[in-house]
Amino acid sequence: MKSVDPELATFLHAQTTDKAFTLSVFQTPNRDRNLLQWQHDRSIPTGTPCWWRISLLDDSLFAKLAHLWLSIDPNQPWHIGQVGLQMVSVISTPQSERNWASFSTYQQLHTQASSTERQIQLSFYTPTTFRVSKYDCALPTKETVFN
């Protein structure tokens, strides 16, 4: 990221309070496509196809990151630390093999919200914490979720 957009890299890595994004653990092929992995017991073998999910809470980050991903040369490895990754695709709309891919602005979510249904169900598929003052809390409350 530093080589393509050093300012964005500094911004993302310098955040110390409310992170505007999450990044999942690398996901490898598994039998149950609806279960996300949250850790690996051993190194992922070279050549294993992987994917990861990025969640954004800041609408403006999508355009910046899309620009970053479109700037990646698919013939050159993309480095995370010492590991070189071959970027094959970036998916931002639902696909049959990746139905979790999507993008909605806060305005779209607000527009699509029901004016009568006032209860929602939330499911957390990866370990999730909520910032409460200087601490992370694992228990969601309406204040921590919608703050």
C-alpha cells in the first residue's frame, strides 16, 4: 500500500481510536462456505488460494481502496510483510462464490431502512469488539454498536 498511496497507508495505520475498517484472517478453501476462519494452526502452504474480507465504516475509504486495488500490477506480487501475494481479483459486488461481497453507503442503508420495522438482528461472524473509552468490550450494546 505504501508504494501506491503512502498517504493512505499512513492514515490507515496511524488510527489509534475508532478504526474505520476491519480485515479478516486469510480464508482458505473449506467445506462449509458459510463459516469464516478466525485463525490458522499452521502456515498456509505456498500456492494455496486465499481470500480476505475487508469491512469499511467510512464511505470515502471505498473509493480510495478501489483506486489502490486497480493500481496493483497482477504480474507483480503484492507484499504483506515478507510474504508476496498474487492478487487475482477484487470483488465488491455479490458473486455466487463470494456472496458476502457488497458495498452500501450510509445514505443507501438509510433509504432502504423500513419505516415500520424497528428491530434488527445482528450476527457477528468474526471476533468483534467495541471501543468503550480506552478499552475494548466484547459485549455489544446499542450504544457501542450505533455510536
